[in-house]
Amino acid sequence: MDIQKHFSKENIISNLAKYDMYYQIATGKLINITQTKDIDTSIEFQYALGSIYELLKDLEKLENSQELFEDELRNQAAMDAIQNFINNNMKLIKDGKIEIEPIINDINDGNFFNRTMIEICEQNHEKQLEKWKEVITDKLATAILQSLQELEAKN
């Protein structure tokens, strides 16, 4: 994997902006489907970066990885939102008040995000980019890259 390329400051910002937007939209859909109000829509920065890194590692073996990346990032953010939802609503799930399996199947089948949801993401992409441009400084981008290079060296 070309860590330098995938985790340049610009790509970190771009990927976090997309991930954040997909995560929030997925969480909104979960709220709508389950009628559950107690859901945190914010992402955990380090968790999101780790998720993006693992996704890139999985895709690097495929010839068409660039073509798949956008859809897979969307699905990964939705799966992470589901995992967070499960962690925070275990009692409702155990009691059978919320069915998670059909939602996971929709994500895996590529049917979770409809056209309207994707359009909302596209419309708000610039706002997300601005948000993450303020967070990811040159110093932080360098630290992220160094950390991932060290991780790669260990593997």
C-alpha cells in the first residue's frame, strides 16, 4: 500500500470528510428505522482513521480498488455506525425490539444508501471538507503518516 499517497494531508481530510458524512447519514437512517433517539452521531477520529486504513489494506489486493473505494468507504462507515448503535442499544436488540440483521444485510448488499442519501452527502461534502481542514493540521497529518508507517513496518 502506498501509505504516502493514501495518507497525505489532502487524502486524510478528504477521506475523513466522506467517512464522517456517510457515518452521520447512516446514523440518521438508523434513528429513522429504529425510532431510537439516543444515538451519538459524532465519529471517533482515531477509530475512523483505523477503519479507513483497514479498508485500504483490504482493497489493495484488488485490481479495481480505486473504483470500489467510494462504495466500500460508504459501507464501512455504515457498518461502524451500526456497531456503535449496537454497543449503545444492546438491551433493545437482545429484547428483540430492534432487528439488526436486515440492516446489516442491506449494507452488505449495497442497498442501505439510497440516491437521496448519497445526494445529501454530495451536497454537504464541502462543509465536511472545511471542518476537517481545520482539524487536520500539517503537524497532525505528519504524525498520522508516521504512525501508520510504523504500523506498516511492524507488519
